[in-house]
Amino acid sequence: MKAAVLNAFGSPLAIETLPDPLLGTGEVIVDVVASRVLAYANEVLSGERKYLMELPMVPGPGAIGRVRTIGPDATRLRPGDWVYCDPTVRSRDDALSPDIALQGLTAGSEGGLHLQRYFHDGAWAEQMRVPTENAIPIGDIDEKDAARWCALGTLLVPHGGFLAAQFQAGEIALVNGATGSFGSAAVAVALGMGASCVVATGRNEQALADLTRRFGARVRTVPMRGQEADDRARILQAAPGPIDCVLDILPPAANAVQVRTAIMAVRPYGRVVLMGGVGGAGLDLPYSWMMRNCITLRGQWMYPPHAAILMTGLIRSGLINLDHFEVSAFGLDRANEAVAHAAANSGPFKMTVIQPR
């Protein structure tokens, strides 16, 4: 099979012919039809992000494809079925604290390296091998729609945050950092899950205006200006009632003060989930405020195994519309162009994909 291979950090992807993946017990071989390219893929492939990756490796986290071959533990999947290849691979020998690797992207931890050494290669290839439970059926689709279905990979991240918060239909959500790829998707996900209102914060006023244009009055936007007390006051003024849940999905360039601004806008007994990449100084929260107001604060990386099934249902029902996503597609031979394009053309509801076939 043909694949895009990263042989060394900082080197261009090489288009090579590799042996077809071999099927083992507990695995599925998938013919890859489309795979998204993360906006920061260039930072990963250059080594700037220092992700745990043993090279050479075929990158590519997640894919839409069709089942080629199934193992003896698959009782529902059939060759030809359309599936989402979930890159979130979990170890199977510790249900309470599994190690996680993102196939085609990062091992995540030293324990995850054991997973990556076996489920080594990602989706920028004509075929890939995934654990059986990571081949999620999505039902019949037209092949021309496969690239747009790659939006599952973007939508599932904030979906995992809202599931962790036990977000309920009719509640008010605050998405802190709503103007990036994952933040804008979080707004769509909250609305699809039945939010009565989503308060969307960000510094890009044009992107905030676009959210209102797309989703209407259920979205209340708040431009963040960097003054904590003033920003929080305007968040509370924009919300039509007490804020039940805060999802922070700010990027690494943001700071902890921006996170605290949103967290402390949540109502008493409210829930807060941290999913962003904020670095630098630690998050300074008042102990007494959190204790007296019974605030639930948790971190969440990625999403639970069943999330892709629920998200497919939201899409199939029309509660989340994939037509929001603008897709730019590249063939496998142009994988390096795709990586450069993704970096230069990132933003809300923009998606770059590689189509190996």
C-alpha cells in the first residue's frame, strides 16, 4: 500500500510503498477514504510539540473508511461497512486507569508507548489497522461525503467535555475560547445536545459574529478584552440565566487568568471542565469560593469510547449539521501540501483532509 511516512522530525513526509497491515485477533483492517489534518500538524511533524512518537511512522489521527477485513471478535461489522476510525486507543488490561495513545499522533505517556509500538501507524495511508472497538459504524454514506464526516474528530473532543460535565438539555453552557476549531465545534455540540443557550467567548470578534450568523439567538457572544472583572461581568450579563456548565478549550497561547475569568462565572453547584492547552503560570482559584459554592472542577482528555456512537446519532438526526464545515481535500501524494494548507487555513469550521484513494 501507499503511505505518507515521517522518517525524522523536521523532514518532509515521504510517499512510500509499505506492506499491507496484517490482521490479528481483536483488530480490523480499514480502507482509508479520508483523514483530517490538524491545524497544528506541522508543529507535531517538526518536533516542536515534542509529542511521543517513535519514528518512522505513518501519521494521521482518525479516519473515515470502509471495513476491509474483520477479526474473530467482531460480531456486527461486515466488510464494506463505513466506519470512523477512532484514534483514541486504550490499553485493555486496566479498566480503571487505562493507558491511552492517539494512533498516528502521540503516545501521550510512557505507558502509551507500548500501545503505539503495536498500533503504530495512522491514517495517511491506503489501509490502516485499528482495534475492533475503534472501528465505529456510522451507517451508509455517499463516498463524496466521507471528507466532511472527518469532522467527527473535531466534534468529539468538546463532546467528551460535555459528557464529562453531565451536561443536560435545557442548561446554559459557557464555551471559553469559542473562536478556534475546537471551540467553535463546542458551540455546535452544546446546541446539538439541547443547550437552551451557549455563551461563547473569544478575542476574535469576526469569528464570534460568525457564530451568531450560523446559530442565531441561542448563542450569546462575549468579546474578551483582558480585564478579568469586566470580562466576567459581561459574561454574566450576556447569559439569560445562571451558567450551569463551563467548558474551557482555550489554546496554549492563552493564559490562566482567561481560564479563571470563565470558571468563576459558573453558578453555585455548577460544573467546569478543562480541555484546553493553557500553559505558563498555574491556575489560581479561591479555595473558599470553590468550597462554599460546591463547584465541580475536572480535567478531560479526549472522550469516552461510546461518544462516537452518540455523536453519529446527533449528526444523523440533524441536530449537528456537517454542512457547516468547509473542506479542502488533498490526495496522498500531496500530503506535505495538505499539512502546510492546514496550518495556513485553520479556523472555525475549516477542515483540511487527505484522501488516500
